[in-house]
Amino acid sequence: MAMVPEVDVRELPDPLPEDVALIDVREPDEWDRGHIAGAVHIPMMSVPERLDAIPTDRQVLVVCAVGARSARVTAFLQRQGVDAVNLAGGMVAWAQAGRPVSVD
């Protein structure tokens, strides 16, 4: 299997650049417990049918809880021609790095 491009949270600018699209592929209950502000919630199993909601004109950062599901989605999106990158360590790494977590 090809390497999935990923980025460490410590390498990401804070705040995230406006031109980066953020897709959260966790389940609704996980999303409700906290997510990154500005993220679009598309649960992993819904990604294929919601491809039209994922931008193709800019980089897409994909996040899940610890990085496994988002790695699979990143690989899938790459095959669709999307410039997708996995957030290594997911929301766990994001929170551990002290980055803000939103709860609606």
C-alpha cells in the first residue's frame, strides 16, 4: 500500500490557513464531543456519496480520532484526485497539542 500523506499537528499553523479545507470523518457521537472549528463533518462511510461536498481546488486535511480512519479516507480521496492529507494522531493529537476543540 502506498504511503498516505500526513502532517503532524505541531507542523500546522495556528490558526489553520483559510485555504485548507478540514473534513472530520468520525461518527456523529464523536463529533458532538468536540471537533475542530470550521471542520465539515462527513462520517467515513458517507464520504463516497458526499464527494461533491469535498473541495478539489485546495488542500483537504482529513481528521478522525487517532488517524486510522482518516488515513483510509485520505488514500481514497487521493485516488479521486483530491489533494488530501491525513492529520497524524487525529483529534487525540490535536487536543494533546493544546489546540482548540469546539463543542456546538
